[in-house]
Amino acid sequence: MTPLHESAGTGPGEAHFAVFTDREEAAAAARSFARPGCRTVHHPSGRPWLVGHWRDDEAVTAHAGEAALAVLGRCPVEADELRHRAARLRDLAEVDALARSLPGSFHLVAALDGRIRVQGTASGLRLVFHAEIAGTRVVATRADVLADALGLDPDPAELAVRLLWPAPYPLYETSLWPAVTAVPPQDAVVVAADGRGARHTRWWTPPEPVVPLVEAAGPVRAALQDAVDARTRQGGVVSCDLSGGLDSTSVCFLADRSPARVVASTWPGRDPADTDLYWAEQAARYLPDVEHVVWDADASPLVYDDLLDIDDGLDEPTIGVMDRSRALHHLPGLAARGSRVHLTGIGGDHVAWCSEAYYHRLLRTRPLHALRQLRGFRALWQWPLDGTVRALADTRPYGKWLADAAGRLRDPSPSSVATALGWGMAPRLLDWVTADAERLARRALLDAAATATPLHPDRGVHADLEQIRSTTRVIRQWDHMAARAGLPMASPFLDDRVIEACLAVRPAERVTPFRYKPVLTTAMSGVVPEPCLRRTTKAAASMDASNGLRENRADLLALWEDSRLERLGLVDGAELRRLARRPASPGLSDAVLYSTIAAEVWLRGRSRSRGGTRIP
């Protein structure tokens, strides 16, 4: 295998690439992917194996005989260790154990006796797709790269699914192009040596939630430390969010233990009731070696800012565009202070806490304990008694729940208790979605209901995994935007090893109405000072959203002029333009516009960026 090299530039960071078998027809297909600025890793034959963009510190490759391994992303594995693993590789199934042992966030690619195997992360933060191009199966980390190579337009039926609020599992995990196959996060794709056959093989299963918190705290702390170390061990300068919340505060203190110099970034909210700055300053007092930067709240962008100017090449719509300007605003200032990567606390809410849906099973296995806890949840979330009883008595299997949802797409939004204790939030379509789009979305739901199984038989585990995977769909696109803006982001809580350590904790000790994030407060005891672990609130940023809706109404109106979704017959443009003129309309503050805006912005971005196969 030839060494890494690049033809021009280093690309945007956060590795994106395509993978090819060692065949002449695959080499011919690879030539159309080799755009200016791409790097290439070759098979021993000299034919391309990997073609794409990555930074020097994002790729480790090794080969031994007919075997080769590549880790692309954020992982501390060394080339010698990878070479040793490649030398011992006798079956591609052995790669599963390697994937489950490495810390960080990365794609793992293997080649053996002409076959290739590619996987992303179980979290869904790094995905894999494949398609047949010029008679050979090509695997890539982005769906749009494959679709562009085939000259495809997105399927209107898939866009209709994205207008659901929300789109439930598994509907959001498909690609926008039927000819491009999405690989589920828990699976790897294996391509035959002839480049034609491809199959999915499962490499990851969530742990059973059976470990007592007192035993789990150490592994959780170690996994999170390893995740932070994967980004900080090289030293230099790194930046961290420091919102004052438990998640970002934990990451900051762990980063402060590393060889890197840390710049902590606090962005106060506009709401006078927002206590983020107070808690961030409390934490900063215990971090004397950390530079603490506090940004001007009034200078920060609002939700919905700059929607008309978004030109990021994304491979699917994402509600992350609503907060794009806010998420990226401070990155140039942090890069100017020398930061090479920006660490966030995103994901802590999804792994250090968990769904109350676990109590659906716990009521049947530990009824007295469950009833005591449920009384606390009812008081905390103001759940009505009759609604709580109905939710706990609902024993519909997942497929039946999906099928029932297909018949209620225009109903009022489900109650919070039905969502919390059920399979998830039942999808709805809003008034501006057309009858044609409703028909397409309903058909997709019914087709999925006929074969879908939940991510886990326990609806609590299912809800946790779905929340993680739907969140990483957004963060995946934010990571691309941030890297393109010049400062890659990283979210250590969303590393697979951290997720596994947290999911293993007994649910009754992980989610309780009487303690806030007990997994994190227990695991971080002795790392984060006790006063910083006492926070039990979280800022909502509702003022930034409501102000943004009002102040950006002209842009929102312009968004629906000559709407791409309207051209496809999926939305009523007149209704959306009416709403844009009345941003105080009831319900708009509840983010119900997000999925529609996401699809429209994405279609506009596609029309701007079309112009040939590319790996952005």
C-alpha cells in the first residue's frame, strides 16, 4: 500500500472518503471521484482503495500481505498497532472486536483477500452508504457523493418523510436516493472481491442496562476521559464549550488534565433568567490555567439567522441549519486563539440521562419502586393521572405503533406523557404540508410498520438509542459545517465507548425525578469540584428562538418565494408565506417549522452546489 499523499490542499477536515475494491472497473469509477484536493491510498496493485479528504492527524493506515486496515477520524491508535492487527487478520469478522475496542470516533475500513469492509460508529455520527456505479459497488461516507456520481435527483417520497415532525425510526435512516443504500449504524458493509455483491453484517449491540451505578461510575469516567484524550493528547491548543452545564463543565475539566492548553468559551443567553454565565464563572475559578472567553450575548446570532445564505454541501436535510449561525459564530475567534479542535458537551443529555420509558417495563418487574418514581415524575413534568395510566397500559408492539401513527398524521400533537412513556413522539404533519406529501409519508410509515422492529425490545433502550441516533444526524452535519468554517468540532459524549458505559447503568439509577444526571455527577466526583456538580437546571434559549422568528420574518418570507418544496407539490407555499408574515402565530415557537425549513434550505443548497461528483 502506498503512503498517504494529497494532490492539492488538505480538505476541510473531518474525513470524508469513498472506498473501492481492487478491480479495474473500480479503479475507473474512482477516477471520477478524484477531484482536486483529494488524497488517495492505494491497494498494493496501485489501484485506488481510499479517495477523499482528511487531515494528517485523521488517518492511520497499515497493511500486511493481503490484509489492510485504515482508521479515519479521531482515534489514538498507532500505525504499529494497526499493522500488528492487520498481520493477524484471517477473517473480516475479526474486525468487529477491533471496532469495539478502540476509543474515539472514526470510520474503520478493512481489506482482505480482495474483499472490503467499511463501518462507521454505532452512534450514527459517522455513517456509511453504498451504491453500484459503472458495474461496481462503491462505498462512501456521504450519500450525496454517490448520488451525484449516478446523476440522481432526490426522491420526493423521501423528502415527504422528512416533513414529518418528527420522522420516527427507521424512516430517517434511509438515504434521499433509493439507489443509494444506507448502512445502519450497528452494521458494517462487506463488498465481495468481484465488486458486485454487498451484504450488511452486525458489529454492535447495546449493552444490557444492568450495572449498578456505584460500579459503573469508574468505567463511565474512564470512557469519557479516553474520549477527551483522543482529541487532546497531541497537545497544542484546544477550545471547549463552558456553558456551566454539567456536560460541558465535565469535558472542560477532563481537557484541563491533558497536555493541551485549553480555551473555555461561554456564550451567555439573552434571557435575564439564564444562569449559564454564573455557573460557567463558578467552574472557571477552579481552572486557573484555562483561558476563559465570555462572548457578548447581544452580538451572538439568533435562531433562523442567515438561512438564505447557507451553502454547505450536506447529504441530507437537517434541522441544524436553524442554529447554524449560532453554532459557528464563535469558531473563528477560537481559531484565532490557536484552537485546533473545539470540544462540546453535546450528547450528555442523551447518554448521562435516559428515557422515562424504562418505567414501562420497570412497573412490571419492580412495581413498588416504579410507582414511587412515577409519582415523582408526575409531579416534575405535570403528567395527568389518566394520561399516565393510559401510557403505561399501552402494550402495542413497535410496528403497530407505527401503523397507528400513519392514520393520525393530522391529529393534534400527542401528550408529553404518551411520548415519554411510549415508543417515542408520534409523527405529525402540519397544515402547510399537502395531501400528496401526506399520502407519500403515510405509505412510507405503513411500509416500515410491516417489517420494522424496534432498536431494542425494551422501549426505554429503544428510546435512548433513537434519541442518540437522531441527534447525531444533526451533529454530523454541524461537524461538517464547523470543519468547513476552519475549526473542527468534537463531541466526546457521543463516542461509542462513552455511550456503552452509560447505557450499561441500571435505568432506575440513571433516570430519577429526585436527582439530576446521577450518572454524570457520580462519575465526575473528584474530577469536577462539588460546587460545580450541584447545578440542576438547563438553559432553554427560548428567547433566542422567539426573537429569531420575529426578526427573520423577511428571510422566512423570501424562503417560500419560489419554494423548491412547493414546486414538488409537497407544501402549500401560500400558507407558509402567510405564516412568515405572522411569526407570532400560535405553535410556531414549538419548532414545528424546523423540518420544513430544513428540507427547503437543503434543496436550495443542492441546486447551488450541483456541478459534478465531489467529496466536499
